[in-house]
Amino acid sequence: MTNRKNSEREPDGLRERKRRDTHRRITEAGLKLFSARGFDATTLDAIAAEAGISRRTFFHYFRSKDDILLSLQTGLGESLAAALAERAPGQRPIAALRQAMHALLAAYAPDELLALDRLMLSSEAVQSRKQATYLQDEALVFAALCAYWPEENPAALRLAAILSIGITRVSMEAWRSGDGQRPLAQYVDDYFDALAGI
């Protein structure tokens, strides 16, 4: 009985592993070609060939080459909301957001993040779509703040959510302008400190 259940589960497990592997290969192929040729000069056919798949298979994973870059920077709101779960007892929302942002930054290699950010800037279409995701991120952070601090004024929590995403954006801009010479976390702290001083 157990063996039969395991054998019934294996195809789905194998299928999911193959799907993750193909997704990873397409992403790596895209990043490699974007870095070497530039975003606009890289074609879908070139990405598919580099990943060892057909053009048709590409569209099972991504709608466009823009989606390769966007997939690497999606989930900011979800990640911040999840990191808020690690807040210290009695911690205030703004302090918890700062701590959550530090936890997220620790997961990224600075050189890779800077290279990815520059690639995203090279495409107006990607930039436009990226801007649209910020509203979704704010809504996710706001929902988490309301869940963890139900006694707080919802208007204040909404502003905190908007400010946290805004601090992410301006910190990235300042970090990029400084060619990544200072740690990104220091820019985050600068902006939180500036906020506290208002």
C-alpha cells in the first residue's frame, strides 16, 4: 500500500523538479545573454537555444523576456510581510519593518543585485511593469501590518506600508548611484532615520 502511494506521488515530484530545473535554465540563459548582448538585443529564440528548449516551451514558463527579469524581483511585498512574522514582542511597526528589510537584504549577494538592477533599468517596458507591482507590494505589507498590529490606526499602518516600499525604492536608487560602494542596508537605515526625524 505504501509503495503504491509513493509510486503515485513520484511522477508529480519528478515533474515538478523538471519544471523547476527548466525554469532555472531559462532564467540563467536569459541573464547570461542579457549581460553579454544587452536586453534589447537578446531574442527569445536565443534564450531558448541557450537554455536547450524550444521557443514554444519558453512560453510555458514566461510570457516574454521581460518576465525573466521581473520574476527575479517579484515578491517584495510577500517577503516583507513574511519577515514581519519574526518581529520581536512589543516591537513597533516601523521598527519591525526596518528589521524585516534588513533580513531581506541579507539574502542577496550585492554584486548580483546591482547587476540585476542595471539590467532592469535597461528596458523601459520592464521598468514600467516593475512600477505597477509596487501597489501590490504596499497592499500585502498593509495587510500584514493590520494582522500583527490590529490595535493600531489603519491609516497609520497604510502609510507605514507605503513608506516601507518607498524606502526600498529610494534606497536602491541611491545605492545604484553610488555604484554599490556602501552597503544597501546603510541606505535603508539612512532613510528610516530621516523618517524618524520628521
